[in-house]
Amino acid sequence: MTTDVLDEILDEAGAQLPGAVELRRRLHERPELGNDLPTTQAAVLEAIDDLDLGVTLGTTTSGIVAVLDGAEPGPTVLLRGDMDALPMPEDTGLEFASRNDGAMHACGHDAHVAMLAGAARLLAARRGALRGRVAFMFQPGEEGHHGAKHMLDDGLLATAGAGAEPVSMAFAIHQSPTIPSGLVATKGQALLASADEFEITIRGRGGHASMPHHTSDPIPIACELVTSIQAMVTRRVDVFDPAVVTVAKIRGGTTTNVIPETATLWGTIRTVSEKTRLAVMEDIERLAQGLAIAHGATAEVELTHGYPVTVNHDDAAAFALATAQQVLGEHSAVEMPTPVMGAEDWSYVLQQVNGAMAFLGTRPKGVAPHQVAPNHSNRMVLDEGAMAAGIATYSAVALRWLEPPHPDPT
């Protein structure tokens, strides 16, 4: 794209900002959880109602696929924004703070939706210059509810490519208040970790606290297991292919003079490769079983597979990074040196099509990095002005991908 067109996109994104802020605040006040988001879905449909898009609603979720066909045929680009909130209180003091008790947009999905709707409006105004199709994916259930997978199972890619070329580029943005406002960051290969859970119950033999020799006390076994897991991570996991294992909850016993029969541990496993993911799961089960047997007890291990590693396609990540640099400025988009150990169900989409995810910085003005409330904090706030950069990046990725000669996805 020419410099003039790039400048126009940034200006047009800025013009979309007031509407995006209004939509974001409306969603922020009425956060919804999981895959059933009727109020959110209605707000999105209202926001894009006048754009003459082909809209398909999810059959098992509140997902929306809205298709914009250009004046001429060509490739298909998929752009995604997730819509759900987190089950937690909000303590930001914002005028538009959550009115739904126990729910908060603490991960910025309200901003994702608003930016995607803004991009849809910007691109719809350029329909005559589009040579291909843009499919907008408004997704529920990212926060642990596998919403992207449900949308894929509902026929997301078939809907996006119906009567046109299949999706050849998929792109998503995730805001982050820990990154300077307006800065875009991404990398090829692993961008985010997998996220799996475990529940381990140590089953011993209960009895009186004064006579532990007549029991098989599960509590010290559980405590030993916690430290053994951390030793396992440092001794058996390649430091250049890391894992983070956290025991986040332990429960055992009812009072001070009773040795219980069981103690249970819950935690998470995060890795950035499938190889290490499977190896850590095997090691945790072996450790639990071995320690329990060594102390005359047994272990019941339940491993729950969560989101896989989010793996950006190298060429797609490079394309998105170069696009952001062109539209926002050379120093407004950077390559990340390492992955982030959070997890994303966008990983399911990237397992099936060429694409990438990028982070958008939304650090509030005047807030020092060490004072920022991060995503999932009850005090998380973001710089809404950064959404203009997100709208511009979404739009420019689509426009560049559809611009002849079309890129060859690898």
C-alpha cells in the first residue's frame, strides 16, 4: 500500500475511535460470562447492522460471523475479537464499571470487540477497493470455555469461505496494559503457552493426631509432592523449552487433632511446546504415584487438557508486524523476544489455518510500568486511545493481504 493509503487508514481509524469507545463502555457495563452472551451479541449486531454484512449466528454459542465481500473476488481474511468477561468483581471506580455482580471485563475483551467493529466499519467504507473477502469473528467463551473451538465445530471456516476462497490469513489482537500504549508486539512460532490442569488426591489412612504411626498421613506427602514438582521442573525440563507448574490450592483435614484420610492438590501446567507439555504431565503423574507408594499411600491423578500452545505462523506474524510498522510507524511495532506464559483458544484456529496474533499495548497514560494493574486484575483499566491503533492494524492487515499480488500463505 502507498504511504497515502496508510495515512488514510490511520486517520480513518481515529475517526472510528469515538464509536469504538462508546461500544466498549456499553459492553464494559454489562459483562457476560462463557459461551452464552445474549446482551453482548445484541450490542454487536446493532453496531454492525448498517454495514451490509452477511451475518451468521452460532448454533451452540453466541458467536457471530459477519462477512464483507469486496468489489472483486480474491482471498479470504479472518479477523477475530473475543467477547466474554471474567467471573470476578470490579474495583476500578470507573463511571462505566460493571453493573453485573461477579463479572468484569478484566481482560479487555470489550476493547477487542469494539476495535473489530470499528475495523468492520472502516473496511465496509472501502468495499469498492477490496479484492477478496473479510470475515469478522466475534467469539464468546475465550476465558476457559473453548469458544473458538465451538465456533470451529459450528462451521466457522466453512461460513467464512462459503462461495469464496478458503481463509488464507487469520489475525487476532489482544490488548495488554503492561505494554506501552499503542505499541504492537508479536513473534513467530510459540506466542502463548498451553494451559492444562491437574487434581491429585493423596489417599492415606486417617487417625488420631497423637498417633501418626498408626496412620498414613497424606498431608506431609502432599507437601513433599509440591516441592518435588518444582524440583522436577528445574531438573527435567529444558530451560530453553520452559514449563511453569503451579500448585495453587491444597485441601486436607478438618481440625487440629485428626489426621485426615485424604489431601488434595490442584494446579496448572503451562508449556510452550507439545513435547514438553506431554513430558511434564507424565512426570507429574509418576511423581505423585511414586511418592505416595513410598509413604504407604496411593495417589489419584486427574489431568485435564486445556488450551494448546498458541503457535503463530512465521510468515503471518512477520506480515502482521511489517503491516503494523507501516501503518503505525517503524518504532510502533516490535518483535517479542520470548513467548508469554498465558494461554489463548485462538490456538485452535491457528492449528487449522495460516495466521497470527499480536498484542496491543494499552498502558494508561502517566502510570509507571510497575504500578500497572495487569489483565485479570480487579483494578485493570486501559488507555482507550490505543484502540485507534488496533482498528488501524486490523484494517491494514486485511487490506494488505487482499492487495494484489496476493501473499502465498505457508
